[in-house]
Amino acid sequence: MRKILVLISAVIAIVFLSGQVMAEPITINWWHAMKGARGKVIDTMVKAFNDSQSEYVVVATYKGDYDETVNAGVAAYRAKKQPHILQSFEVGTQTMMLSGAVYPVYKLMKDEGYTIDWKAYIQPVLSYYMDADGNLMSMPFNSSTPVMYYNVNLFKKAGIPMLDKGKPITWDQLGEITTKLVKSGVTGGLVCGWQSWTQVENYSAIHNIPFASKNNGYEGLDCELLFNNDKVVKHIAMLKDWMKDNRFYYGGQKYQGPSAEFLAQNAGVYIDSVSQISTLQKSAKDFAWDVAPLPVEAWMKNPQNSIIGGASLWVFNGHGKKDYKGVAAFLKHLAKPEMQVYWHKETGYFPITLAAYEQLKKDGYYTEYPYQEVGIKQLTRRDPTKISRGLRLGYFIQIRNIINEELELVWSGKKTAKEAMDSAVARGNQQLREFEKTYK
């Protein structure tokens, strides 16, 4: 009898242990738009989480550029095969927020027992992804803002002094600088990446000019676009005029062309995201470069904050309770100071928490690399107004594409700046009315 009991106990133990061995960790799927070096940084952050515990395994999958990633996420949700986490760029915020497909981050973290002091995050970043009641809908991830890069070697050759990292120059001064650059033999003076974001959206924010009514769409879906105002039109017309002598050199809508022109030293000044810092660190081997704030108009004595770009992490509905416990733990992991410090150093994107920012300052990082702080200081130099806090527009992806199309007609001489901006506003308003009809 005793032998039988021992045998039964042994069998039970074997079954129990084999069950433990066979128990698989829960898989958390994250679809993102970061490739190359940035994708490798993501892989390192994911590995750190996976190695820290055994209940969950996060699988990070590159799904293409921002548009492709969002489209893949939408299609997967409709097919009920959605990932747990989707990276969506900032222009998709309104659409994601009203889609009914997401589990708000503030609610997820609260439901899973995390008490988070949201005031400990960099507020101009956080506020972009909050609803009207101040609740965080998605977790900021790769947050950026545009800054002005310049080729130190070409500046010295043209007899141009180095720029102040804290005080922006005026657009008139930039006109003088680009004139000297071209006269010194440089192919072009200024190139710009993400032209709608840098030359219309951020230009408007810094000068506290409404991009749309209803405080840039934050206060109603019935808003209308306003960027065909005299100030924006004059700015676009000025850039077109600069094309006559290559002071402004068009390199393409997004970043690939302008970045390539700057790296090839075909332009002395380059306006683009702070995330290009990592590209320049790795690829600008033949010349020295530095960073300055975006230019402002001479009449703007106290320029406002710039606004962010980049993307945030949205959590999809439709998964189990145990899955969401893992999702919350992973988002908490990404926000850790050591993860944010690593992300900032490797990519140029902002650290989203004040703790990470203070740690970087304490460690002397910005003393060694002062250009890394230019964008942060520009973003936080003023308390955001209702205009400069950001843009909350439906179908903003389509609206930005429209602006880009119309700007190209200006650069090619087929439309005046006024004609193009009027057309962009009219076409964009049609998109807003379609969105309002769908989501009101």
C-alpha cells in the first residue's frame, strides 16, 4: 500500500512539474514602424523586458512606415487579429482616439494597479495624446520636434559665425546666411524635411497662429482649417522666392531626400526632426555639424514652444485580462528612466519622463552633447497656449498629404503660395467634414 502511495505521489509530482515546464509565457505583440538602427534599439529594450520576467514574451514586429503600420493595424482589428500594441504617428491621434478600438492607457494602467504620476512626464509631449478631460489615451514613445542643423565647415568657409543654441535667429537672418552659403559655392542654402510639419504646422505653433478653428480642433469636430492666413502664405512665398538663387533647395516631402542633400554637403542648413541626430552621428563623417533652434519671424519677440512629431503606443481592445497585465507591465518598463535614457541617447528622440531628463543632466550628458538638448529646450521654453499645444484633427494623415501636394505645386511654379494654401484648406476641410460625419 505504501509503495502504491509513493508511486501515486511520484506520478502527481511528474504531472505537476511537466505542466510547469509546458506552460508557455503569454505573447504580447507590438507592431511598430522603426527600422534599421532604431529597430535594433527597440529589440534591445524588448529583450531587457523579456529577460526580466518569465510570464510574458513581447514580440516586436516591424510593419513598414507609419502609414503602412497604421493600415496594417486597422486591417488586423477588422479581422479580429489585432496586435496588443500599435505604434501610430501623431497625425493619427484623433482617428485612433475616436475609433472605439483602443483601451485608453490611463485606464489600463489604473485597472492593472499602477499608480502613475503623469505630472512626472514632459507635459508638452503628454498633452498631445490626452483627451478633453486630460486623460492619457496612448503612451508617448518616439517623440520629437524639428530643429535646425547646420554644417560647421561650410559656415566657417563662408565666414558665418556659429549659431546660439538657446536663442533662435530670425528668418531674415537665415536669408542672409543662405545667401552667403550659396555665394561661397554650396549648391543650396536650406533644405527641409517633412515640409508640412516643419514649415506650416510648427511655423504656425511657434508664432501662435491658429492652424485650425476650435483651438486647432481640440474643442470640436466642426473645426475648419485656417493655415491659408497672410503670415503662413507670406512664409511659403518667401521660400519659393529663395528657390531662384538656391537659398531654398527642395529635396523632397519627407526626410530621405533632404537628409541625403545635407549629408552630401549640397546644403548648409537642414531643418528636420531631432531624431536625425542619430543619423548624423553615424553618417556625417566628412564634416562637423551642430544644432540650433528653429528660426522665427522678427516680429515674434517671444516665440512659443514648437510641437511634437513622432508616434505613440496605442493598446487595442479585444484581448484577455492576463494579456493586459503583461501590456501594462511592458509599458511601465519602457517608461523606466534607464530605458528612456538609452532610447534618447541612441535615437535622439526625447526622454518622456522628467526623471530620465534629470538623470541625463546629472550625468553631464548635455554638457558633452549640448545639441541633444536644443529640441527639449525649444519644446519647453513657453507654457503651451491653446494654439501651440498641438493639433487634434480628423483625417490628419490625408490633410498633411494634401498640404504636401499643394506645396509641391508652389515649388514647381504651377501655383502661387496663396492659391496653393487656399486649395489645401478647401480640400482639407472636405476631409474634416467627412470625418465629422463619420464620428460625430
